[in-house]
Amino acid sequence: MRHPGLLFNIGQCHRNLKHCVRALFFFRRHLNLSTSPASKRHARLLITLTDKLHRAQQERLREAARRRAALLRPRLHPDPMGPKVPVEGPTVHRRFYQRWWFWTVIATGIAAVVGVSVGVAAWPKNQATLPGGTLGTVDARQ
């Protein structure tokens, strides 16, 4: 590719998007291919600025990783002479109605009552079924 101006513009786009590594690549390619001293001077300046931006980004990432690691590290007893075991948080005693299983049992019971009620309501009302068989039937309703 023999268009150093295009390489410079692509580097600017990446720099504006904070993609420092890609921007540095395109600025350096522009620097190698460009023939204009003013353009090379400008590219060197942008390489310096983008490199500083990249270092700042890397430092922010390292700091964030250190903070995340500190949050995940178990806390030790504050007394230097005390036991070196992780300290658990305060034990919370919750009542039975604050537990998940209690409400699961309640919901299952309600579902069973609704199911039985719908089944009873849907059962046919006036259909008498007389037993069948070889002995005959005694009907005392007469």
C-alpha cells in the first residue's frame, strides 16, 4: 500500500477510538512510507501522544485488576497476633417465612388447591353411573 495519507487517516481513526496499538501501527507505517518532513514530524508527535495514552490505559487496567484482586482476597483477622483465618461476615438468622423453601411449599399448595377446584368444577354433575355386572342392579329409588 503506497498511500501514506490513508495510513495516517486510519491511524487517526483508531486513535480517536482509543485503539492505541492499532493507531501506533498505522502511524509507524505512515512514518516509514511518507516523504514529507512536515508529515513525518506530525506523525512522530502523534506516535508520542498515542504511546502516552496507551501507557495510561495500561496503568488504569492494571490498577483495576489490582482492585478486583483485593476484593476477591479473603479478609484476615485485624489483630496481627490473632488467628490468621478468614473472617466470616455476621451470621444472619432469618425467620422461616423469609426462606425460599417456605414460599415454594406455599405456592405448590396453592397450585394443588386450584387444580383440585378446577377438576371438581369440571366434573359432570347429573350423570348417574349404575354398576354393571352379571348380578343385576337393585334400584331402591322407586
